[in-house]
Amino acid sequence: MLVGRSNVGKSSIIRQLTGKKVVIGRRPGVTRRITRYNLGKMEIVDMPGFGFMSGVPKFLQEKIKTEIVRYLEGNRKRIIFALEILDARSFSEIAERWQRRGQIPVDAEMFSFLGELNLNPLVVANKIDLIPRAYRDAVLDDICEKLGLPPPWRQWTDIFVPLSAKTGEGIPELKNLIKQRMHAAGLGRYIGWLK
Ligand code: GDP
């Protein structure tokens, strides 16, 4: 199960992980629908992008969030684990905008919600190729802090993965963490879908 804002790179990461792009179903109702990728015995469920979307009215954004929460609660038992994708470059700026308004950033809210549902969320900070190496540690520490994970980020490598779907950096680490979760769920024999 995959969540994240629109345009953070969810489809690109699915392609990197599976080597394919097979859409099997769409649920009508919102701008970007819940999309299911068939992996044989399993599927990846890509949630609609949440949070600020330019041109999308606020009531519709709320509707999308509600739809995600309903789906998660309704399908809790079928979900092996959750993957939350962030855009490492724009995350801090967006989060600060929310905090200035006295609100909890929606990505942080989603992360703690996934934890409350015991979905073992993995957080991927995507697009790190866009951050100069000299700043990466500071940016990643800041992201962790805003998610409620005290820095340094390097102590969270079992749940937090800096990644670039463009260069492939971080993909092996992400695959390993996914394999661990599949094994922990007793589903180690079904990891063949990972490229
Ligand atoms: P989605 O809306 O979350 O499914 O995002 P997409 O996978 O469609 O990606 C949105 C845009 O970000 C596309 O133009 C991608 O080429 C680009 N993108 C995705 N991942 C990366 C990345 O790691 N680095 C860079 N520089 N661009 C990326």
C-alpha cells in the first residue's frame, strides 16, 4: 500500500520495484483514483495523491483524505505494510507552511495514522538526486524531525529510506526493507514480484 502527495514519484518507484506497470482496477469518485497493480498473489494499491493540489478545491482534498482513511480502516487486515513517499526537496518547505498556520503537515499526520493502524510504515524520501550531497544529511534530519522521528536520520534506516527513482540510489535498501517485512509477515515466498 502506497501513499503520498501527487507528483512525489509513486509511479516511478513502483516501476523501479516491479519493472512493470500493470493497472488492474480503478475506483471512481476522485480526481486521482485508487489504483491497483496486480502482482499475482499480491497487489500494490496506490492511493490518490493527498495534500495541497493546485486547482483542486479544498472540499475535494478533504474528500480524498477521507477516502484514503476509509480504505485503510476497511482493508486493514489485508494490508501487509504501508509505504509513504515524500518529495525530499519540497517536503520541508510545505511542512513549514502548515506549521506556520498552526496545522500538522498532512504527511506527518498520515505517517502517525499509518503507525496507529500498525501498518509498519516505511517512509521514502524520494528525489534526493535534486539535493546537493553537502546538504543531504541536514535535509534528511529535518524531514525525520518533522515526521516525529528525532534526528539523526541515520538511526531510522529500518523505516526511513532516502531514494532517487531517477538514479536508482536507495532502491536496493528499499527492496531489502520490503523483503524483511514480507518475511516478518510470513509471506517470504511471495517476494518474487520485486525486480
Ligand atoms: P506520482 O504522481 O507520485 O506517481 O509521481 P510520478 O512517478 O509520476 O513522478 C512525478 C514526476 O517526478 C515525473 O516527472 C518524474 O519523472 C519525476 N520523478 C520521480 N522520481 C524522481 C526522482 O527520484 N528524481 C527526480 N529528479 N525526478 C523524479
